[in-house]
Amino acid sequence: MKTIGLISDTHGYLDGRVFDHFSHCDEVWHAGDLGSSKIIDQLEAFKPTRIIFGNIDSAEIRARTEENLHFELEGFSIWMTHIGGAPPKYNPQVKPILKSNTPDLFICGHSHILRVIRDPALNNMLYINPGAAGQEGFHKFRTILRFNLHDGIISQMEVIELGKRGAIA
């Protein structure tokens, strides 16, 4: 079993409470728009990470991360990309790939909208967007997710609110 901490859209701000909430996680995944290479350093020093870059990320961040990650873990095929759209309106660049090679979990950031939903049109694929954890954007609350993966079963999905955007802990 693997416990995963999922975060996105930090935009240069990493709330210190993330480390407490993810203290028992086996891995931390960041779904793009880090905003600072310092966040990569902090997360990599903390836990094993899987990090993709987002549309606001610098050339330095892009050189250290990938645009897409495709991997297998605990019986799941997983695709992480920053701008994926959302069911049923996927990004036109990713939609044909989703149809031809549907993952079990499709993880995105970008929208700043927390959403976890199955897509029956794509073999019941689970779409996950953790919302935004940073201070920049239109979201009202900063959110992250934590969940378990084990032998093809996802469980213990938790939404963790970090507080209102603009409120510093």
C-alpha cells in the first residue's frame, strides 16, 4: 500500500502545514504550477516525489521536471499532466490520448477547482484535481488531497483544507 499526498498550483507558496498533513505519505505528487524551484527542493528533501511542470513554471523548473508523467503504481496506470481539462471537456491535446490509452487515474491541476469524479465514458477512469494550494488565483480555499493506493483499490481519499486564499498560517 502507498499513501499519496497530492498538491497543485502552489504558485511559489508552500504552506508549512503540508509537511504535517503529508508526514505519513509514501510519496508526494505535485500537479504543476510550482512557481518556484525552491518548492521542488523542499518536497524532494521531504519525501519521494513525482512532479510535473505547469504553464507558469520557469525554464529552470521545466528542466527539472516533466510535462507529463505516465507510470504504474499499486495496480494503477496513472497519467499526470497540468492542463487536462475536466470530464467531459478535456483539453483537446489530451482527449485523443485518453481515448486511445485510458489510464485508471488521470491527475491534473491548472483549474484551481478541487474535483474527484469518475468518467463513465472513459472506462470509469478516475479524474483527480486537488484544487490549488497556493495564494495566487481565483480559488477561495486552498486544498490538497491524501489517499491510499493498494492492489488496484483507491481508499481513504481525504480533502484537506489549508484555509482561505490570502490567509497565511
